[in-house]
Amino acid sequence: MTGTAREPAYARIARELTTAITSGAVGVGERLPTEVEIAQRYAVSRHTAREALRRIDAMGLVERRQGSGTRVKAQHPPARFDRAVQSIEDLLDYGNSSRLVVLRTRRVGASRQIARQLQLAPATPLIHISAERFQQQWQQPIALTEAYAIVRRGIDTRELLDVRLAVYALLRLVELTHLVRVEQTFSAAIANAVQARRLGAATAAAVLIAHRRYFGADGQLLLLAITTHRADRYAYSNVLNRVSRIAD
């Protein structure tokens, strides 16, 4: 995989060193090149070399100690994702910082369960999008997403039904300027065989399921997204502040 013309030198160097680690070319316990060695090898400044090493360190792949250099401590980044969400902006930032890959999209009639969540009549026309979400260098998805968009005037169903364009259509559908409210419900469950295989989990592993309903400026429900995470790889937190003191 080659870098792009716009890719900063430190990002390209970090990517190449990360590939060397995850492929096993540089094993656990082995030393990575020093800042000076990286600067000479890639014809960059020490500052650029330092930033490349910092990015690898932030991924949890290496351990940096003064006097002993940078050594590999893991072949793959630790598989845990912690999200602190206080606003719709924070929620959308999570989507922007990871990558959604659409696997399948199709027209369906709302099942009784989905219709109840969308407050619609059963068999109401929907567009069902099945996708996987990836982050950074991970080859395995961090989450599985099933999204249901309501077919109504103003929604470009053609793009939603095109696997190549569906992710962009979804992003436009839930743009910050369109949203006034997101309702979230979390539940714990046991992964079925398909979920466990796709998430790289043991059979009957615990999963955390988030049901999110996105509402537009006119109060209409735009989208239902059901996202499944491995329970041991995902943490979600928020802070509750007291709005006012109770009068005596």
C-alpha cells in the first residue's frame, strides 16, 4: 500500500513502521529504529521522525524508554474503544473518526419489531443498510451496524440503495444541520454465531447493542441505527450535571 501525495511524511513513516510490526517483520521485544536512524533513512527531520514514533506509541504498539529506545510490545493495537459522548457533535465525531463499510442495501417492509421502534405501521417501506465499522489499522470490524431509513419525500433512495454511495447518503441524512435530537438505548446480549465470527469473538460472547434514533429539524424520525459491539472492546461514558438546585 503506497501513500498519497497529500499524506504527511510522519503519517507515511508511521504507517510503514506499523505494517512492519503487524506483519511480524519486526517482532515483539525487538527495537525500532531511533529518531536519528529514521530521519536518515527517510531523509526527514528528527521532529518528523519523533512524531511518527509518537503515533505508533499512541496506538499501543510500542514502549518508549529513555536510554533503551523504542521496543515493540504488541503485534496489534489493544482492542478497546472508549467513547466519552456529551453531545450530538461528539456522537457524530465518532462516526467521522472511523470508517463505515456498507455490505448490503435493500428495500424492505418494516418488521413488527422495527416498526415499533420507528413508530410506524408494520410493512412500511424502509431501506435497510447492513454495514461494518472499522477504526485505524484494524482489519476486523469494531462494530456491526444495521440501519433503517424511512422512505419519504426528500430522501434520495437511489443513493441509499447503491452500495458504493450509501455511506455518503447516510452521512448527509444525519448531518448536524439536520438533527435536533438523538435518542439512545443500550442493552446487553449474547452474540449469535454470525456476530461472533464477524467481530472475532468467542461463541456466546457478550455484546453491547446501541439503538439510536435520529430526529430531524421538523421532528420527523430520519433513521434507526442498531450497532453491535463486543462488550470487552467498547466502553461508552457520559457525564450528568445537575441543572439547578431544588428550592428549600
